[in-house]
Amino acid sequence: MLTHATAVYRYLKEAVPFKIIPAVITTVVLLTLLAIPAPAGLDENGWVMLAIFLTTILAIILKVMPIGVMALMAIVIVSLAKVTSPTSKAAVADALSSFANPLIWLIVISILISLGLRKTGLGRRVGLLFIALLGKRTLGIGYGLVFCELVLAPFTPSNTARGGGIIHPIMKSIANAFESDPGKGTQGRVGTYLALVNYHANPISSAMFLTATAANPLALDYVSKATNGALHLTWTTWALCMLVPGLMAMFVMPLVLFVLSPPELKKTPDAVTYARGELALMGPVSPKELIMIGTFLMLLVLWANVPAMIFGAAYTLDPTMVAVLGLFALLITGTIDWNDVLGEKSAWDTLIWFGALVMMADQLNKLGVIAWFSEGMKNAIVTAGLSWQLTAAVLVLIFTFAHYMFASATAHVSAMMLAFLLVGASLIPAEYQAPFMLMMVAGSTIMMTLTHYATGTSPIIFGSGYITMGKWWGVGFVMCVIELAIFAAVGGVWWRVLGYW
């Protein structure tokens, strides 16, 4: 018996997919929260739901298990706790309710569409084209990476796939062509600078398009809820609002990084030769690439709601319907196949963990937790006697820099954004609420600049070894402050021109 028990223990120790110490910490936090009586103004079910949610976020931060497993655990706990309904059947239905949310399927299907960029080689071709055009200087290569981000951002809702899966391999190839290799201690030649540009273009491009990162549709939904539909951004109006401040931030960012982390090589004429050589090896644009381009153009036209502008509102298509159409077009043309779809683990992983986070956030709202938290924060600000301008600044800054505590932008947005938006909506005059909401939207992606675990892109680029942790955090803080200032100043003027305040 003892032998069997020992064998089982050894098996579980090796096989169970969680880290012991973080798991113990998370469990203790959950039990402690559950032992505390519900605060005044919040009922017991709301407090239990909040405890489950906070513990899940902590588990994500501590990386107790793969995020999908933790999300499934949250679904199980919510179902068993029956905090949303007194019956098991209804509780399970509530726990699984978010999987019928079109916003979640928009993200999943769009990730599947972005498979075509990798499989056809179109993403690599676009990157090499920009390097061939702008690569005579290291600064020019940096701007080539920026333009690549801008071109791909509207069509790749996984910022990790875009910055880490498509652009980062191109950046590494260029750095290696100049013998800039962390393994040889030569990362400072061009690699560190290009890796920083590679990364910092990612949060800015994510702010510029609704379909540029997974959390944006959720942020869009929260803005609409907080304003009771008064500010409802479409794909087109989102892009228009973020266009000028986003372009300004993209223009300034490589210049600032050139000062903060100057490359040893300033002139790189060989980069143009390298890019042209790689393009020659790729040959002419393939039929699959042409189909991919045509599909992207179709998606852009439909997401921009052009048919409705021409023929009337009856021709408006839901963004998720457009994504389904795009995926179907790629499948029936053989650009990608069904095995590609089945094998895209990131899409199905996103479905589980994003669905679980959205479900818990929705239930927190239904159980009155968001309203309770918002009222408490509102009372604290009122007691402090802050002006509405300072209130807006404090809310944006606290929300943005709280990302030091998060390893997922989606988790951060799910946990905090709606509450902060509701406080702002109640304390800021109605005529100035729109710029505050837009600054919160910008902050929800700019916050990804801060740490090497801020989003899925960061561990990929950090793990390549070009940037030390100290430089990452220092540069990240400076860039976060600069980009927030650009969106506040340039964006504020632009939103005034657009008539938002």
C-alpha cells in the first residue's frame, strides 16, 4: 500500500500542471477571502463571486497553471458555488453563458484568419518590403517595423501573433544579418534597438484598431455600457479617433528609443540588400497571397461598413458575421485548410480563458459588485475634493499603471475597466466624458509597454535575449508616460476637431 501511495505521489508531483508555492498562495487567498464577511453594501453571493474572480486573476499573475486550465477551474468553481443561481443547471448555464457572446467568437475567428498571414508568407513579405524601402539606416529599419505593424494591425486581433509571431522573426533575421546576437554579446549593434521598436510598436498599433488585440472588443462594450450607449464606437469611428494620436506616437517612438537605447551601428545599407535578396528568394506574389490580400480588403471594406454607407442601413453586417465570412472564404479557396483551423491552439485557448474572464466580469456586474466598487471609489474621490480634470487624470493613471500587477491585458480590462469608466461617467461633466473614455481605451493598450510579462508578445521578445529586464522596465515606464501624454495632448485636440467634446 505504501509503495502504491508513494508511486501515486511521485506521479502527481511530476504530472500535475501547477506550481506548488503559487498554488498554495492562491488557495490561501481564496479561503481567506471566503472567510471574511461580505462588506457593507454587497451581498454574500456578490462577495463570493468577487473572491473567485480575484483569486483567478492572482492565479494568472502567479502563473499557477496554464491560463486555459485556470479558466476552466474558475468555470467549475462558479458552477459548484451556485453564486449566480440556486440550481445547478442554471449555475452551469451562467458559467458557460459567455461562449454564446459574438465578441468572443469575433476574436477567435479573427485569430484563425490571421493563420493565412503565416501560411501564405504574406506577413513576412510585407515586413521585408518595408525593410527594402527604409533599411539604409537603423532608424529606417525601425520605421519599417513600425509600418509593418500598422499594415497588419487591422487584420490580426492577436497582438502576440502580430508582434511575436510575424514581425519578431523578421527583426531577428535582420539583427543576425548584422551579427547582432545576444549569444555572442553583440546585441547592442542593432538588435536591442530593433527589439525595442518591435515591441513598443505593438501596444500603439493595438490602440489604433478595434480588431488589433483581443481586449479591444471588451473595452468597446464597457464604454457603451458606461455611457448608456451615448458613446458607441464602430470599427470605423474607433480607427478615426485613434488615427492621429496613434500615428504621432508611432512617429515619436523610434526616435525616443534611438535616444534611450542607441544602436552601435547607425547606418545599415546592407539591410536593403538583405531584404531584396530574401524577397527575390520568395519569388513573385503567389496565388494564395493574392487571395489573402483580397480577403483582407473584403474584411476591411465590410468592417468599415462601406456597403451600409452606399446602400443603406439594411446592408450593415455584424463584425462577427464579417469574420465568419472571411474565414469561410479562406477555407473554400484552400488558402488555409480545416486541419489548420483545428490545430491553431492559441485560438481555442483564447476561447476558453477569454470566455471565462468575460463570464466572471459579467456576473460581477449582475451581482452588483461593479456598482459597489464604483460607488466606493466615487465616494473616495468626492471626499478628496478633486476637480473633474484631476479625477479623470487619476482614474486613467491608476488604471494604466495597475498593469504592473497583471500578466494579461484582457484580465486587466475585465477586472477594472468597467468600474473606472462608471466612476468617470458619474463625476466628469457629460460634455467631457468622451475624451476621458477614449483615454481609458488608449490606456488599456499603452499599459502593455510596462513589463516583460505585460502581454503575450513581451515574453517572446524578452526571451530572445536582446533586452535586459532593467532596460525593459525603465524604457517601458518612460514610453508609457510619453504615449499617454501624446494621446492626451494630440488626441484631445483631434477629438475636439471630430466633435467629441
